[in-house]
Amino acid sequence: MKKLLLIIAFFLPFNIIHAQEPILQLKEFLANSQTLTAKFKQVLFDKNNKAKQTSEGLFTLSRPGKFRWSYQKPFIQEIVSNSGKVWFYDADLEQVTIKKLDKSMGSTPALLLSGDVEIEKEFKLESQGEVEGLSWIKLLPKNEETSFKYVLMGLKKGVLEVMELSDNFGQLTRIYFSEVKINPKLKDKAFVFIIPDGADVFED
């Protein structure tokens, strides 16, 4: 019996560490990536898991609080965060919406990578192990009033490769990152949004 207990005691710490490894990878990635650039492909699925829309573009990040999602295909759109504000621009509608980056937006999935969110304060982290070469972590919002159910993040060799968002309307959004560059030198103008001439502007 004593021998069995010794064997259990020997393997238990390893099993606990191994189970938490994806979470540790995520924390390390968030802590070490002060700036980041990547290409992204975003796929929106309906409640029947059928792809209904695909978008492509570039993602740029500078912690804390600065990011730019530049949608290039099939429509040109921009989401830019800087100086406590977020600009949403739709080229087809010629419309710009400006919102404050406050607590009402602080726990949304789009801002998870910005560095302004205390991830363990806003989310419960659950390791999902490794599947198809990716380490998966599920993030469950602690605030029940959020518009989404969970976020899944998949990392490969400690770098974010997939982000999956499930909302309360039965839709699933999956974002694939490629050509990820960690800590490149970025100029401040990368996060400056200039309102196009003739665009309608709405500010909260």
C-alpha cells in the first residue's frame, strides 16, 4: 500500500503540470507578446455549423490597448483601438462608429489580446489538452451578461494559431492566424485612425 501511495505521489505533480500546460502557454504568450502582427482568416458559422461568411485581413497589436483589425476581403472594414477609444469603420456604408474602451467592452473576445483585460479576473480558464498539434484553452466568461458563451484559443509551440468564439445566438466565429510575428517594431501611426472624408460619424 505504501509503495502504491509513493507511485501516486510521484506522478501526481507531473499530471497536474501537464494538465495545466496549455494555460501556462497562454499566459506566457500574453505576457511575452508586447507587439504582434499576423494575417487572419475569419469564418462565421451558423447554428447548423455551416460556414456562412469568410473574411481575410491583417491584425496588428501593441500592448496595452492598441490594436487594429484590417478586413480586406470580401469587404473593407477597420476596427482600431487607441487612447481608450475604439473606431469601427465600414467602407461600404461610409460609416464610422466610435466607442469608449470601458468596462462594458473590456471583457469582449475582440479585446482579449489587447492587454487591457485581466484574463483570469474576467474568465475561468479550462485546459482542453492537445488536439491535432494544438494546445487548447477554453475561456468561460464570469460575467453572465456577456453576449457569448465561451472562447477557445489554440496555440502551437506557444504561439496563438486559432481563436474560436461561440455567442448566445448560436453562431460560431473561428479566426485562423498565420505568419505571426512576435514583438516586431511598430510605429504609433499604425494605430491612428483617420476618418475618411464624407463618412458619417457616430460617437457614444
